[in-house]
Amino acid sequence: MAEAKFQALMRRLVLPAALLLGVAAAWAEAYDWTALSAAQQSMLAPWQREWASFPPERRRLLANLAARHPADAPQYGQLKAEIAYYAALLEHERARLLARYKDFKNLPPDKQQEIMRQWLQYDSLPAEEKEAWRRLAQQRK
Amino acid sequence: MNEQDFAAKVADHLDDGTQALPPEVLRRLQAARQQALAHMPARRGAGARRGNPFQSHWRLTVPAFAMVALAVGYVVFTLTGDSVEQAVHELEAEMLQHELPPHAFHDEGFQEWLKRNSKP
């Protein structure tokens, strides 16, 4: 009697577990490099070699980001260039960049707007002037 | 000589031996055998409950439980991952699609510019 109940319980457990396993495996495979579209691959090309080593969640987020910007979208080229820039950074540089972005995100909206306005001003400076600001930052360290 | 040949020879030898036994002994042996056979199903059931667990359903359920635990662990790990790491990946994806480009957060010159311009 108890044995029959136990076996019935096992039958109920094993099938869902096998299904879960299949779903998880399929989910991980869904963001395989070869499963990406040509436009996604082109945008994420700087990460092609290391793509397989990324955690599934990172692959999902980046693949979805690329999917939201198809090749004919106006921001496609800009995002592609930004990904190339970001991917070329060293690990510690990326970490510092993300820490600054996190600080920025925590600012009140009016302060964020002010920083964005400042960026537009700074970005419009001649290259030599921007270089002078970088040298100044270097001297302060 | 393999095991089966050996067992057949032993059985033949025992059969030969029983033919030499007196009829009374044979009759008593037959009665004892019948009695032993009559008790076999009950003893087998009781033995299974008391004895080696791998003789019973545990032989199937222990690996089944292990498989279920592994499957659940794999799914949880695959779908959730490390929460701190996941937060970093979410921040990264969010930053990449923000209006401000990544180099705005990386350009030390801009950080200096901000410090200078935020002063009263």
C-alpha cells in the first residue's frame, strides 16, 4: 500500500522534473550564438568569442537588447558603436563605468537631466579641449 | 568448467544420492519441502521490509529522488543564477540603451568637467 503510494508519488515527481530540465536546457540553448539573427550577431560581434562563456541571463539580456534594435532602426549604428566601445574596455574599467552609471541612476531626475545637458556641452567641445580636461583629471590623481 | 556446468554436476550428484535414501526418509524430506514452500511468500515479504532496502522500492526511488533534486537544482541555477551577478547584467543592459553613451561614464575629462561645473 505504502509502496504503491510512493511509486505513484515518484511518477508524479519524475515527469515534471524531466520537463523542467528540458525547458531549462532549451532556454539556455535559445541564446546560443548560432541561434541569433544576423543583425544580432553583427551588433554583438565584439563578444562573439566569449559569448558561450557568458551566463544565460547575460546572453538573454544582450540578445534582447540587440533584437530591439533591428538593422534598419535609427539607433542601430549608434548602439553597435557603443557596444563595441564598451566591450573593448578592460574588466576594471567596465566595473567603474557601471558603478558611475549606478550612481547616476540614483540621482533625482532633475540632476540626471542636468548631467545629460552637461554631457552635450562637453561632447561638443573640440577634441583638443576634451584632451585638456582629461590631462587635468590625470594631474589630479 | 563454468558455473552452470558445476551447478548441473552438483544437482546430478545430489539426485543420485537421494535414490539411495530409504523411502521413509524421502517421504519426510518431501513433507518438509512442502512445508517450507508453503511459508515462502510470507517470509519473502517480511524479509523485504526488514532486510536490505535495495531489495525493495528504494532501489528505484533513491536514484529517482537524486534525479529530481538535480533537475530542480539545475533549473533554479539556470533560470536565476547568482543574484548579484544578475543585477550587474541588468545594469549593463540598461546602461547600454541609456541616452547617455557609455563613454560619458568612462571619460575622465567629463568627470573633471562635471566637478568643475558643479562648483558654486
